[in-house]
Amino acid sequence: MIISQPKDRIADFVSDIIGENHFPFENFSALGLLKNDELIAGVIYNHYTGVNIMAHIAAVPGKRWMSREFLYAMFDYPFNQLGVRRITGLVPKKNRVAREFDTHLGFEYEGNMRNALPDDDMIVYGMLREKCKWLKIKSVSGLNHTSIAAG
């Protein structure tokens, strides 16, 4: 089941999984995936500018969560509901698993922020709306529209 509330629960989950202590989650929206009442994946959206939004994605290692419905919802909210042109993701350079995951989702490497973390660089990834393959799966699979309340 896809949820957007309670967003603090989803934010705590994402923070616990990825150790998101370098970006406090303020003025954010959230999307979570429940399986048997257990939160197994979550996305936090923040730093919305009208054309760009930051996304922080986390999941329980080893859990099967990458359903077409959840992937569609992850990208439908920022691109279709908010109307952004791009999503930005920042990943510590040392976190090779997260970097490969972002690339697998379709994010593209855009740069390296040297010494952006106390002990690491920060890699910048971006996805443009026109390059998002996950928005195309709705028409193919007939998925239902998931609305997320912002704020």
C-alpha cells in the first residue's frame, strides 16, 4: 500500500536507512510503501523551487519493493502533480550502492561537490522529466493515479 501520511514516520524511516543527517527534512512531502503494515520503502521530497525538487529514496535492504506502481508514484508526484522539470539527488561519493541505484533508476551524473560532507564528496544526480521512463508505465499497465498531499 502506498501512503503519504504520517509523513514524519516516513521521514524517520528514510533518515534511519540512509543516515540523512546532512539535510534536515523541513517543508517536505513523503511517499512510503507498506507491506504487511511494515514500511519497506520511502521517498522524501524537499527543497521544492517550482522547477526542481530534491528526492531522498530509501528501502529496507533485501525487501522486494520496486513495484511498477510505487516507481510510477515516486515520479508522478514531482513531475505530474508538482510540475517540476527535474529531480535532484545527492549521494555521498563513498556510497557506491546508492550511486548505482540512482543510475539504475535513470538519474544521470551531473557533478561532484568536493568536500561537501565532513569526510566525503557529494555526487549530484539529476533526472529530467522527458527522460523519466517510469512515467510511461502508467499507460502500459493501467495504474491508478496516486495523489500526495504536499506540506
